[in-house]
Amino acid sequence: MCGRYVSTATPEQLVAEYHVEQVCLDAPLPPRWNVAPTQPVYVVATEREPEPRRQLGTMRWGLVPSWEKRATPGAGLINARAETVATRPAFRSALRRRRCVVPADSFWEWRAGPGGSRQPFAIARRGGATLAFAGLWEPWRDPASPERVLRSVAIITTAANRRLAEVHERMPVVLDAPALDRWLDPGTLDPGLLLPLLVPAPEDGWEVWPVGARVNSVANDGPDLLEPAAG
DNA sequence: CCAGACGTTGTT
DNA sequence: GTCTGG
DNA sequence: CCAGACGTTGTT
DNA sequence: GTCTGG
């Protein structure tokens, strides 16, 4: 799955990489090596009005369905399964109209061991290429103050490819450039054209290595979390 | 009809 | 065990 | 995802 | 909001 990741890009880098036309930020997010659910994350989405434009903003990681009474029932929906995203009430309308991309450098997975032990791994593309996670977002309005909108996001997961299945059976959907363009095209409403994008990334070209347990705690942050450890 | 769920993951 | 917070 | 809390009362 | 279960 994907419950923790690395995001160190600056807004300027994201604007260039994703051909963003409009930046909508209160303040830039700092570089983070331990991004966790409930935290604000960068999101690239297509603003529809007055005309389609690619927009960079921040949203809360952990999708809050619009019908929720409270904004924060725990972490919210941090992942959405590709296999069921077209039919689940929590995600169906977002699949049609609120697709987005969550930029990342790399991500963390925990391999289950005997006796309930959990060994964390870092997963990155060989050569350091960045990752575009497929996401869905949702606006939420507090009934008491509907003028304020909370935007939250879920990362779509799929079956792990054979390489990553060594560590974990699920992985985030990682979009290549053509898939990303299709995913962010607001004219695409047919799930039949979208679901084929939500497949496991090719198994070649990944680096996977065990890291220390410091990544377990969200209080720890820094590039040292990526240092290889015995595993 | 109304009430209640609506999500994923992992672990046992 | 289960929920909340990060 | 993992870590850490999980409760009430009264008094300062 | 919308669907499912009773």
C-alpha cells in the first residue's frame, strides 16, 4: 500500500515537472522524508473553470467523504483500491471529476516478519526519477461554516508488481507521462478509459532496500531515514 | 419505508 | 482491543 | 503507515 | 449524497 512517503521537491520544481499553469499555495511545504496521513501534501490537479488549467496546491492526506459530520474521523481514507474505485460510493464521483496526482520522491513499505515484526523498506526508482501517484480528492464543508472548504486526497493502490511484492502485496499506482496526461484530462469521464491506467508499474527499474526503524515514528524526519540498514 | 453504512490495511 | 494523532 | 493513548473528579 | 439491508 502506501502509507508513508518522501517529498522534497520545491513548488518551482513541481511546476516545471508537471507543467503547472496555476499555483495555489499559502506557503510552500518544507522538504519531508516522512510524510504521513493527516498531513498537508502537494497535489497537482486540473482546475476546470474558467478553462482547464493544471494547478498545484496542497491538501490533507486522508480523504474525508463529503457526507462526514466531522472533518477528522481518524486519518480518513488514505488509500483507494484501483479494483473497486469505480463503484465505491466514497470514490465514484471523484474518479469522474476529481482526479489528481500526488508527487513523491520515493515511498516506504513495511515487510511483515515472524511474530508480528515489521521491517521498513525504502522504495525508489533507479536513477532517482520522481514518482507521480494517482490520487482522488474531495471537498468537505463543515455544516457550521460552509464557506471554508477542506480539500483532502487519497492515493490509489493496486497489486504490487513482482519486484515490490518481495516487500508488500500492494503498491501505489505510479503514472508514467502518457498515463498522467490522460489521468489529468478533465474531458475523460469514462471509467473504461481511466481504469486501464490504474495498473501495477513495470517491475524493472526499482531500488528496494531495508532502512532503520526511525522511519516508524512520524516525529523523525530527514534524509538519514533513507540510509540502508541490515534487513 | 427508515436506518445505517459508506474505506484500506494487516494480523490472528 | 480500538481509536486518534501525526 | 506507526505510535501512543485509552478517564474522571476536584483542586490549584 | 447514495446505496444496502431489514
